[in-house]
Amino acid sequence: MGSADSKLNFRKAVIQLTTKTQPVEATDDAFWDQFWADTATSVQDVFALVPAAEIRAVREESPSNLATLCYKAVEKLVQGAESGCPSEKERQIVLNCSRLLTRVLPYVFEDPDWRGFFWSTVPGTGRGGGEEDDENARPLAESLLLAIADLLFCPDFTVQSHRRSTVDSAEDVNALDSCEYIWEAGVGFAHSPQPNYIHDMNRMELLKLLLTCFSEAMYLPPAPESGSTNPWVQFFCSTENRHALPLFTSLLNTVCAYDPVGYGIPYNHLLFSDYREPLVEEAAQVLIVTLDHDSATSASPTVDGTTTGTAMDDVDPPGPENLFVNYLSRIHREEDFQFILRGLARLLSNPLLQTYLPNSTKKIQFHQELLVLFWKLCDFNKKFLFFVLKSSDVLDILVPILYFLNDARADQSRVGLMHIGVFILLLLSGERNFGVRLNKPYSGRVPMDIPVFTGTHADLLIVVFHKIITSGHQRLQPLFDCLLTIVVNVSPYLKSLSMVTANKLLHLLEAFSTTWFLFAAAQNHHLVFFLLEIFNNIIQYQFDGNSNLVYAIIRKRSVFHQLANLPTDPPAIHKALQRRRRAPEPLSRTGSQEGASMEGSRPAAPAEPGTLKASLVATPGIDKLTEKSQVSEDGTLRSLEPEPQQSPVDGSPAEGEPGRAWRDQRRPSNVSASGQWSPTPEWVLSWKSKLPLQTIMRLLQVLVPQVEKICIDKGLTDESEILRFLQHGTLVGLLPVPHPILIRKYQANSGTAMWFRTYMWGVIYLRNVDPPVWYDTDVKLFEIQRV
């Protein structure tokens, strides 16, 4: 039958379904088979021929028919899984049912009354098939998930058959050891199967259905109480799924082994369509969703990986732990870590590949999924995190992240990407090795819209952060604390900053220490504290190599004197706030000598009008995101107890008060008119007295007279002579006793877990446009907005 006839018949069946007012019996195979038996419709056809309005109409007007359609489609998948789909006809039925369910499921999820449908049992579908088996019948959701898992390891359909000849009977699907059929070499599997286009496409369709099953999470509003367990994911990643290990390994290896550039032939991707990429994208999305797990609240696996308590206890959490999280946390072989890290670094660097021939190399689009995966790896597997930081390979992850941050900084539709990049750097910056690695010279050839400099990866990081703060989208303001915390964490280890970088740091101090900015919001002074801490760490621990920074501090010494003499009387505060109304832009580019940008770079562009974006929940404040630790003499970290609660004079809400979101506290205090926060002399004094200025004031006291003497003696205006003097100078014995190094380490909490969930599903919603699985359905986890 031609594909046009096939589409026509399928459309006729859909029309019959939407116009029937009477329930159609489940036994009426002649009617139901029209949907999958004789048709060869692509997933795009199914989406076109089954309009949203019609699915909703059946749901409202003849719900029993929608229920039977779902049940019959699942039944066909279960039959296919049991038979192993030996014939082409059976494989086609499985694909048709899979596409149809992918189309219909979001409309089942969007109606709260239907939410329990897949978790109910259908009469007469017991495990033994007889009526008496009904009480141990599986819910429809479980049957569907187990069938998908079986079908993903189905010889000659989704994996290579191991049979030598076709004369033998088909492989017994139930006896099959799927660990011998892992899709790709890598972690725990050495054999790389022959690539097979058909198998890849079939896997991709089944993974799309699996992802659609998991997407019920999109239809629940974001609430920390709603628990982090998605029942679909929980069941699929439990011991009930005998393919959990080989499937986890297949997904991870398929992603990490993928090389989009292929054999390095320019324009290769234009000649051969890369059928691997859609599978890799789907695998990455399924993987991050299965790993959506709140590490802050979960039962932790014991040493052998089992959880304390058995499935029989009625203690929370019920049932076994998420096996995907379990396996991920137990990877430990060096060669496995190397394979994962190399693969992720190769894929993250791919969009940066610059060649002399425009469009000659394939650019992947799924870097956000890869960043979430990298985050999960570091968060759930500390051995992996230490491996990443053990060599300068971490820089192969750092440079792409800085590239994405710089490129997306002006684009409000990419605020989520900015957050995940910054969160990863915050997590890495809690480890001493990260700061040490940053001293490696940077000789990148990636064109970036930043000033040209000669220096290290630390210079690159600070120059990009300066660019984000001074010319990023205003929605990034909540990230300023995070950005500066990262620099504080690495500052004790930075051996030598370039002059460009030193000037950038002082420009930030100038901008953040103006009275109107300090008095405009309750939290703004924190940024000044972070910057002073950066300067103090470098002066105390890395004075010798940092003559550029010392020179910049001497040149801008008036900023420090102004801070020390900050006015606290009501008229001065009032005057500063008046000035604020005249100068709304907090960070002008004046005073920061913007050098020419790198050759070949394009300026960071704002979002195109009409771009779709997903809303995000607020991120927790830096005090919730991090935990303070002190570095001891031997380099070990000691956690610091939280400081006793400050008196309310501080102007910031008490620690436990969830009310005023951190974002609102950043809003300039023109809100004081409405009776909200406004600065008082007591408040200014409460933090002014704590400004850590002693070290810098002592440095200025010692060095400024000496530098002035050189200038007078030699009639100098030449920087190099002064820098040479500063390079050989020393402040040993002249500075206050070095303060202990404070590190603010990222700590998992339910706020960030919720943020990751909404971000991840927002990315998945927006990236699945062909077919548009969730488009125009009533999602509740986030809002879809147009720029």
C-alpha cells in the first residue's frame, strides 16, 4: 500500500475515533488495528494527522475510547517485546504504537483527572492472563516501561543479532542477556558494535516515547513539597527493570563516544546526514531526566551500593534507590573517567571549532544537556570530580563554559544556560586544585568578544566575568554574588594576574563602591566585601607574582580611602539616593579601558524577538548555595559553623525567612516609597565597621611613599620602572598576620534541585521541535514566554 493511502486510512481511523460517541469495545480489533497494523506513518505524519484539538475532544467527550486506545497501544508494545518482533510487520506495529503514544501522552498528563490512569490496572491483564490474576496485575505505566526497556535490546530491531544464521530459531528474548548488547563501547563495555542506521532510528523513537512518559513532571507546578520522585523514572530505574544497567551504560557511552566531526573531512556533514546525532541528543535527554534526583534529601547508598533498608520495609523512601544514580556514583576506573571527560570535553568544545572554511564542521546544539550531565557526574560522583581536577583537562571544560557564558550574556532567552555554567564553576572552585590549574597560560584561538590579553586561564575567567557583570542582561544580577564567590575561592592560588585583569577587578570595585550603589539595596555591599577578600587573599598569599594588581591598587588608592571614609549620616545617604535617580545604569563602561576585542569575534547578541523561552524558578541566595570552610595549614578544609544570627539592624531578612526573594533584595531601593527597605545610618555602620581594609591600607602606607619617591627622583611617568620596583619589593613582616583562607563550597539543597528540574525540562521542551512533543500543551512546571 502506498504511503498516501496509508496516511489516508490512518486519518480515517482518527476521524472515526473522534466522532464515535459510543464506547468501542477493546475486543473490536478490526477498529483498533487501523491505527497501527496497515499503516506506515512517520512520527511527523502522526503529529500532523492527530491534531491536538481532536485528542482533547476525545478525552472530554468519549474518555473510554481514549483509555482503550492507550491500553491497546501499550498491549501491542508488550506483545512486540514478548515476541521479539521477528517480522518486519511486527516492528512496524511497534513503531506506529510508539509514535501514537508519544503524540497522545502529553494530553493525558495535562488533565489532572487523567493523572492516575496509567497507574491503574486494566481488568484481565494479570501477569498470568487469567481473571484470577487481576489482583496482581501490573499498572499500565509499568507494563509500558518494561516493554520499552525490552524493545531497546531487541535483536535485529534495536541491536545487532548475535545469531550466525537466520535458520536458527529467533533469539529467546526473555533469556537474552542485554549486557552483551550494550550499544557502544566505553564504560564497562569494550566492544563497539557496527553502526546501524535503522537500529539507531528505532532506538531514538523508543527513547522519545520513554522521555514522553517521564515528562509527566512538566504538568506539575514547581513545589519543593511535591517530592522529587517522578513515579515513571522511579519505576524505570528500579530493580524491576532488568535492563537498567545495560541501558544506563548504553546511554552514557552513546553520548560520550559521539564524535560530531567524524573523520575530519570538511563539509562531511553536508554530504552524509548524521543519523547518530538525533540518537545522541535523545540519549542525553533521557539520561539527565533519569538522574533528576535530589541528592540533598535522598537515602544514601551504603558502600556496596545497596540502600539501607529493604524494599519490604514501609519506611520512607519506599522501594529501591534510583539505579541510574547508583551506577553513576559507583563508576571509579580511571579509564572510564578519562573516556567520559574526553567525550564531554570534545562535545562541549565542538561549537567553538573555528575553521578557515565557514560551516565546514558540524555544530552540535545539545550543549545545555551536556552541561547538566557534567553537573550530575560531579555532584553524584566525588571521585569523578577529583579526577577532573587532577590534571589540566579541567580547562577543556572551563574554556567552553566561559565561551558559552560570554556568548549568551546579553540574551534573556539563555539566562538558564548562564546559571548552569556559573553553578558548575562554583562547584569546581570549592576545590583547591581548580585554582591551581587556572595558572596554566591561556593561548586560546577561540574568537571571543573580550579584550585581548596575554595571561593565564585565571585572566580569561576574570575578564569574562567582568564582561558579564558590566554588559550582561539585567536578569543576571542575581548571579553577581556567585561570580565573585568563584573568584574569591580561587584567589589564594592565582600566581600572576595580567594588567588587563587587574584593571578589570579595580573597575568592579569602583563601580560597586559608589555610595548610590551601596545604599540602593540591602545586599549590594556584599559585592564590595567579596572584592576586598579577593585583593586580601592575593596580597597575603601571592604578593610576589602580582605586581600588576599591586600597581593597580596603588593607582586607584582613592577608592579604598573613600570606602574607609564612607559617610553614614542621613543627609549623605539621602543625597546618594538622589544621585541614583539621575544615574540609573549601575555599571558604566567608563573607567574600564575596553581594549579591542579579539579578531574574528562577534559581539554578544540579545535574543531575537519572538524567541521562545521557559521561565525558571528563583535560585537560592549565595548563603544557601554555599557552606563556608576554612583552609588549615596542611591544606585540609574545616567547615565553619554558621555565624550567630545578626540583629535585624542588618536590613536583610532573618536566615529562615523564605519570604522576600533574594532577587527583590537586589532591586534598588526606590521601593522605600512603598514602605519597603531603606538604608539607615545604623545599617551602614553595621557593615562599614567590618570592611576588611587593614591589609590594603597597610600596603598603601608602606608602598605609596616609595613609589612617589621613585617618580620624583627619576622624573618618571614610566610604568615599567615602577612595576620592576614592585616586583622586587617585599612586604614580609609589614602586613597584618595572614587571615585564614575562607572557601565557600557549593552545597546541595532542595532549592537548587528544583531549579535544575525546571531548567532541564524547559530545555527539553524547547529543543524537541520536530516533532513538537509538548508544544501548546498546558505545562505547569514553567511558563513558555516569547521574548
